[in-house]
Amino acid sequence: MRIKVQGFDPVEIKDGLPVIAAIKEADKNLAKQACMAKVNGQLVELKGTLADGDEVEVLTFADEEGAHAFRHSSSHIMAQAIQHLFPDTKFGIGPAIKDGFYYDVDSEHIFTTDDLAAIEKEMAKIVKANYPFERKEVSRAEALQYFSDKKEIYKVDLIEGLPEDAVISLYTQGDFTDLCAGPHLPSTGMVKAFKLTSLAGAYWHGDSSQKMLQRIYATSFPTKEELDEYLFKVEEAKRRDHRKIGQEMELFMFAEEGPGFPFFLPKGMILRNELENYWRE
């Protein structure tokens, strides 16, 4: 069948081959960078099937949808690593966010920065194994039964909150299966560089009457060079943070009593008064 990949001459591929096959036929280097695609304007995974005459737009990490799929896949890798190291953990949600991703988990174990390093090592093993992300649509009853059997109470809660006509899908990589609408990368091996960055607490559903879960923040990139550049920029931003500098110079400080409001210290009041005097003059 004849497929048009945006930016290239039409290519010929066999019936039944996935989107990635058409991209490889058009440009092998571009295929290595591809995260997702749009087929006739609709977002699809690289494993998606094609029909004769389809038009394909390749989405890389540089595109918002491509980066989202890349980092959402990364969150599943992190969750699998956590499951390997802390098998009693129960999982909440693990979305991609701006500049990274996180996963909310419920565990008797209180996570520390030492644990983050261990999780990263386990993630590296999962990436090296290059497990394919396999999607499976299931009925509501099947999904509830599956996660009830695993005592994944938060997944059960999410399923029960879905509309009756919702399409429910599970994604599996290796020995880990998660409730997820997708989309995802073809396999875990595409996530070459990642860093677990911080820990926080988060109420389930953002409701203070619900249980406080542990939130693990992280980020990921296609290359180590991109990751290193990002981490350098983050450290530079921290170093130049006015809240940090102001306190170090004993000019002002911030306190929980007034979120976002600067409390001027003696040196800061001198500076402020002098500026106001100059303004009045």
C-alpha cells in the first residue's frame, strides 16, 4: 500500500505493517527519533496500523504530544521499578507533566533520596530489557476484577469513577500492568536518560480528607546530553532564585503565615525605605 509521510515522497509498504514501518521506509534516522504519529490528523501510537493512502505526520520528543508519550511511558517504567523493589506498594496516578512526570504511591516504606538512586538503577535494567508496551482493551468488569485481585484500591477507585461507556485499557511491559488510556512509546528501551528529582506528599484526589500518598517526581529525555543540560539549567535557576538570594543577603524572607508575601528583614527595610525616599523626592 502507498503511504505519505509528511515531508517525504510517498512510500510503499506491505499491508498490515505498523506506522513505524512507513516512517522507517521514508527515513531511518527520523524513525529512531519518532515517539508518536498523527495519521490523517489523528494521534496514534507507532504500533498503530495503516490503510492505503494514509498520511502520516511524525511526532518526536520536540513535539508536545511526542514528549508527553515519552514521559508518560517513563512513569510506567518508574512504577515497574518501584514494584520490583517495594512489592507491597499500591499505585495511584502517574501522569506526564511539564518538564517531567510523577507517580503517587501508597507504601508502608517512607521513601528517601537513597531510594531514588536505587529506583533509578532498577529503571535502567527495565530500559535495557526493552520491554514492549502492549495495549489491551478490557471490559469494566474485567478491569475491576483484575485490580481488585491485586488489591490495587486506587485503580479500582479510578475505574469506578469512569463513565459507563468509557473505553478501558491496560498497558503491560514485562511483569507490570497498569490502568492507562495511553498513548505510549513502542518499548521501554527508548527512554535513554532519566532522573528522579524529588519527593513530596499528595492527598488522593487532592482531597485532604483522603489518604496522603507519597509523590515521586522525575524527568526523562531521549539523550543524556539533553538531561544534563536540563539539570544544569534547574540548578542555575535555584542558584539565582530571588527567594534564596534575598534571605542569604538578609533582605527578606518568606514564611508559611503569608504564602508569596515577603517579610522584610532590617537590612531589607533600610533598602526599601531609601528607595521610597528617592521615589518621593
